[in-house]
Amino acid sequence: LIGQKAEKEGYKAYAIGGFARDLILGLQNFDIDIVVENNAIEFAEKLVKYLGGKLKTFPQFGTATLTLKDGNKIDFATARMEFYPFPAAMPEVEETTIKHDLYRRDFTINTLGFKLNSPVFGDFLDFFNGKVDLEKGIIRVLYNLSFVEDPTRILRAIRFESRYGFTIEEQTLGFLTNALENNMLAQVKPKRILEELKLILSEKNGLLSMNRSIELGILEGIFGEISNKKLLIRALEETKVHINLYKKKEIKVDNEFLIYVQVILSFCNEAKQKEFLTGLQLDKSQLEDFDFFFNNYQETLQSLKNPRYFSASEIVETLQGYKKESMIVLLALSFNSTVHKRILLYVKEFSNIDIEVTGEDLKKMGLQPGPVFSDIIKKLRKEKIDNNLSSKEEELLWVRS
Ligand code: ATP
């Protein structure tokens, strides 16, 4: 239908990128990108009258998104060539033909497409040997300065590598390493880096990409010096294990991505922690939690390391300021140690202990509300955690005594 409409209205329309790539790989991809010569917005405006649905246009980028009545989305972009006034800057857009449009893309495997116009519907486009690379499982850039022009492609490369089990082609790997050595990633805004990291970590094989990023020095290119790379890999794996354990127990985990970032930042210096915390654009409560975590976690882990006996209530006192997401980070940072066991005890047993006696009960016992109340409640809670008061009666007895 899109092809027929394009032909009728005098546009050329192409289905490009991930949709074409995954179609050839035999994989499902409902994310349809249409490139239009010469004006995607105009064409999408005509199409919406014909197909119905809701259209959102972005004139500054020459793009539009059509949400169909069934909820599926189609993205339209005007065929374009991007000029980068200086490396790592946002692109400026100029209209041009489909081949130029495809040349500015990240990898050959993403330059495949189908011409939708009838009567040539389905004409296959492969200007840069993308199909051969797709068959061989190779990630290859289109030109030498690709990673310099857009360093986020470094992260896209390792994402596709792990997703499809592909390999970055040798020369491309050389360009990638070169861009890293020239510190290109440090010039990208944290917000953009974090968006790419989020995509990586939401992949099934996300941790494979993370390992690769550590191996190639990508993570250091982003976050500066990492205090212990092997430990970081291990901590990220542990994070996944604990997130899954929480989920298995049907404990809701908010924003998994933030937990991974928190783990990574624990291995970075303070300046980078601050820079990336700003880039995360956290809400007030998340920011408070992050602040609390980074101000206290080292001391917490250090104090729990002490081999002396810790009573249950002492463990609770040490850990009770952390939110459950931060608790996953602490678990991930302390695997296989006494500290880890103590945190697990807290998570599994102590953190759920709550007293049944209420303020009303205390009033009935003739006590006056005031600071004494909270003091009694605090002491009662400690007693319950340490001595296992097992019923409300036992709690009341303890208060009386
Ligand atoms: P996914 O399956 O993860 O959605 P995709 O290839 O569809 O992968 P998108 O991020 O939706 O990825 O991008 C659509 C297309 O735009 C890609 O196929 C690629 O050709 C191009 N593209 C995206 N980001 C870049 C970039 N940083 N540099 C060059 N081309 C890019």
C-alpha cells in the first residue's frame, strides 16, 4: 500500500535498515523504517489520510512517525546525507538520494533495503555488499572515519556483534581501536552514551557486549580508569543473577539499567560518577538513593568485612538505609564473602521483620505519646530481630517487662 501510494503521488519509498536486515536473517522485526525521496513528511501526511492512524512530524529532522490503528508504528525519514561540522557533533541534514542516505549509515549489514514503489515492488537494494557481510556474519563500516564521525557506532558495533554472534571485521576493528585511542568516546555527551548502553543491556546477550567493551577498552574510553576490570565483569554477572532472583520471587525491580550503571560507576573515580549521574537525569528519589549509595557503600562493605560476630540487629542497622535496587549492587560487589552472606541474610530474613505492636497498643498500656514511643518501637524491633519474639503477645510482654 505504501509503495502504491508513493508511486501515485510521485515519491520513491524504501524499506531500509533493521527491517530489511532481519528479514534476510529470517528474524521478526516489526520496527519498520521507510526512507522517502524527497520529502518524508509530505508523503507521510498524504499517507495518513489514506491509511488512517496518528502522525507525529519532526520537521527539524525531516522525519515522521505514523502510529497505525492497530498500534504498529512506521518511521519515515527523508533520504539524506549528513555533514558533520566537527567530529561527534549532531548531524546537519540535506536532502539527497537513497544511495547517499545508505552510505551515511553505520554498517554494511544495515544498508540493505527494498524499493516499495510499484511496479518494481521488492527491488532489493545492496549498494555496499551488505548481504555478503550478513551471510558471513561480519560487522563492517562503510568508510574509515565512521567511528570518528559518530563514536556511538562503537557501541552499536559490539551490540550487533553479540546479538547475532557476528564478528567485527579486522580493518573495522582497527578503525574502532583508532577512534578509542583518540579518545573519541569521551567527546560524546553522557546522555547519548547512556542511551546506547541501555540498548546494549536490554539485549539478551547484553553482558557479552559488556565483556567485549571491557576487553576492547571501550568502557574505559567512556568512564575513564576502571579500578578492577575482572571484578567489574564478575559484578555485572552477579547483578544479573540477583535481578533474576528478585524477579523469581516476584519482587518488583525498578529500572534494571540504573542498577547496572550503579555497578559500573562503583568502579570509576568520583568525577566520572558525578558526570554520569547528571547524564542519567534521575528523579528526586532516585537521586537521593544514588547519593546515599555513593556516599556510604564503601564504608558499609568495609564494616561488614569485620570478622567479629554481628548480631542480626547490627546487620539491619548497617544496611537499612539502602533501597532494594542498591541492595542488588551491594550483593554484586561482595560476591562469595562473609559480607555477601550478611547482606543476603538481611535481604532474605531480617529486612522483612516488622513488629506488630502499634502506637495504639502503647497508649492502652498507659504510655504517653512522644519521643518515648519511637524509642520503645526501635528497641522492640531490635529485640524482635535478635530474639525472635514470635507473636504480638510476646512483643507486649517484652514492652511491659
Ligand atoms: P534494532 O534492531 O536494534 O532496532 P536497527 O538497525 O533497526 O536495530 P535503529 O537504531 O532503529 O537500529 O536504527 C535504524 C537504522 O538507522 C539502522 O539500521 C542504521 O542503518 C541507522 N542508524 C542508526 N543509528 C546510526 C548511527 N549512529 N550511525 C549510522 N547509522 C545509524
